[in-house]
Amino acid sequence: MGAAGVGSGLQLRRTKLIREVRVIMPRMQPDADDVAAEFERHVDAVIFDLDGVLVHTDELHYLAWQRLADEEGIHFDRSVNDRLRGVSRMDSLYAIVDHGRCRDLYTEEELVALATRKNNFYRKSLEMLRPDDLADGSLDIIRALRDRDVRVAIASSSRNAHTIVDRLRIRHHFDVVLGGNDITRSKPDPEVFLMSAERVACDPARCMVIEDAPAGVEAALRAGMRVVGIGDADRLPGAEAWFCAIGEVPVEVLIGPPGAGATSLASPGSQG
């Protein structure tokens, strides 16, 4: 076959291929009902826990509790500390003195004074906190969410939440910031999440929470919200996906339909 014949044959096959693609492509388009279902499950707001998600101050909490326990002669170690993640300051103290079997040795006023002492140790350590202590990838996710018109909030049980946010200089990135001083009931009560949803004017069912603590996951579920966990799946039952760190969470998992993606990796947690 001559050059002209070869060129003519290639052109015929190319024309035939184009016709086949034009026939096949319409069949590959998503069904209108599938598109509608996708949008029905869209997330309008993402609510971040603070300690253990956006910043890791758990070691500072541990050192403050350890110093208090040493001064009081109360047994305390990391295994006890692990139970304090996501728990309020007073409830954490009750857990420590109950573990040490010495709660009866203190009046309620003395216990409050102990909690205040621990908080003073902790707040002193927060003076070293800087913007570069923000967890890697946090700002990228926040900006990606805002670019998609998704509202973002911080909901923490920590009474130091506002101090931490200001030390990190991230308040302007969020629509709402709530901490322990803004609520009357700590996680696992859902108050802080329900208040966040109200402040950003979103239906709780259309909110996604990012949590690292069992008490926080429970609170989010009780609020009727979806949850992505930062940490191990065994420690955070109820979350629909688990990641080692906030920077590893795809935006599509946060705002997509349930089951958009999941993994299970180990990660440190936090305290309130």
C-alpha cells in the first residue's frame, strides 16, 4: 500500500474511533439521581478539636500533672495520663486522686486549689508556644475548606483554648472559636459541638468533627455529627475514618459522602 493508501486507512480508523467514543461517552455520564444523592450528603461545616488535632500540648499537660502529683506524693504515670485525653481539668484531677486512692484526703476546695496549681504550671509552659507549633498541614486544610465555602470552627473543652489560639495566631482563620470557658458541660457532653453548629448556622447533621479523644468522638456523635479521628481506630470507635495526623486528612473525606475514605494509624492524643 502506498503512502496515500496508508494515510487514508489511518484516517478511516481515526474517524471510526471518534464515532465510537461519541457513542460510548454519554453512557459514562453519572445518573442525575447519583449527583443529587452526592450533594444531599455534603458537609457545610468542619469543627476542629484543638489539643491533639491542631496543636500537640499533651506533653505539657503531662508534665504539669506530673509536677503536681510529685509535690503531693500521688502516684501518677503516663498510663494514668492517657485516660485524661479530652477530659476537663477537674474530671482529670478526680481521676488522678481516685487512682491514687487519696480523694478523701482533700476537701472540694482543696481539690479546686490543686487544679488551679496544675493549670498555673501548664499556662506557664504555654508562654513558649509559637505559630510554628501548629500541626503540619493544618493551615492547608483550613484554607482548602474555606476556598470551598465550608465554614470552620474550633470546639475545645480546654479552658486555655483561647490562650492557645491566640499564641498560635490562628483566630482569624476560623468562623467560631469555643473553649471550656464558653460552656457549662465538657465533652463527652455535646454542648460545645451543638453550640458551634448554632454559631456557624449549620445543621449538626451537616457538620464534620475532627477529634483525637474518645470523649470528643462520643460528644460529636451525641450531637448528631459525623467524625474523623486522629489516632487509632481501636481507641476511637464511632469515627468513620482515622488518620495519623491532621495533615494527612484529604479534604474530600471531610466534605464528601460517608465512606469517602478511611485508614487506621496510630497517633498521640490530647487532654482538655
